[in-house]
Amino acid sequence: MSNSHRSHRRRKKHSAGRLGLAGALTGVLGIAAVAGGIMVVRHTSDGGGSTPPSLTSQVGGTGGLSVAAAPKGGPAQSFTTPEGYGYDLSAVKTGTDARPLSGSTPPPSGSSYAYADYVLTNNQRRPVLLDFPSDLFVPLSQVPGSARERCMPQPGIPEHMCTLPNHSEVTARLNGSKAPIEEDGEKLMPAGASYLVRIAADLPVKDGLDAADLKLYVWDARFTSDRKGVEIAFP
């Protein structure tokens, strides 16, 4: 079962007591010990680097989720959900690739997939839901005609930008953070954990898309109560 996460126009609803944190924090954190090998996360400006391993292959494997040092990111933005889950997001880079995620299929000739990497941090002293607040936005002009009806504008985002259906995957845990844990069928981030996340479009964009034209925004009402998109700026 894949642990990649479809984040296009999500509408999640979680009750404040869903995690069952009271009186169980010690037990939950004890489940989180997953040994991980050290690896270097490669960053290339053209997105041509090696495909990041998926959360599925890492958490379920013998080596556990890979560990890396935190990459250089842009200014961090903080978000809190109605349930009280708190996250910091810091954008790292954008690019295009023929296979940005483990489950990506080869795109048609003359196209590739847009993606972005960012750091997701649980800024609280308790586990929180492993959620992916941001969406990847691309210029509508760079979306093939066959996919334009799937590229949706959103409130508070420039009109020439839209978001395609997409998936997100955790590609590394940063600075020794503990691996995700599971409770009642939900993936949780341990207290203070930071992960490198890759979000990639499911539908291709035109070759030659400038990485600088890709943007990350948080717009979902769970994270922005006024429904105005918040840009997560790159370094």
C-alpha cells in the first residue's frame, strides 16, 4: 500500500481527539524507532537527479527512512489547523523530471513533470498528523491543452497560475528526526520532527518550463482561515 499522498484540493476532517494523545505519548513515540542509513540528498537545478525513494519503500524496508542534513530553504511559514496541529514549511527547490516520484510513469515526448521540494516540520511537543499543506502551482500557459481543464485556479493565487492533481512523498528525515509513526491507521510526525517532502504533478507540463516559474502555496481552508493563498518562498 502506497504512502504517497494525493494532495490536490484536499478536504480532510479530523477530530481533535482522533490521535488519542493523552496518556499514550510515551507508547506512541516508542513505536517510532526505525533505523535508517545515511544518504546524501542530491539537489540539481534542472531536476535531473536521481528519483527520491518513497515513504513506502523506506519505512517498510530494512534500512528505514533515510537520514539527511537539512537543506538550505527559504523563509519558514507557520500554520496551525483547527485541531491544533502545527507545522512549519520552508521551500527548498523546484524543477522538472521525467520521474520525480517513485510512482511516476514516463511522460509523453516533449513533456515532463513539475515538482518542488520543501521541509515540513512538526513545531509542537507532541505528535501531529503527517499532512502536506502546500500545493504546487504552474503557469497555465505551460500546461498542455489536453490537461488544462484539470489545472485549477485557487482563491488568493495569481490568475495565471493553477494547480494540477498531484502527490506528495516524504523523501528523507532531517537532522536525525524520528521516522513517521502510525496510530489508528493515521501516519503521525513525532514531536519536533522535520522531513524533506517532494510534491509532484500527476499530469505533465511542457518541456522547457523554467523552474523559477513554479510556486508553492498553502491555500486550503484547514491551514488558511481567510482562504487567501500564502506563498512559500524559495531561497
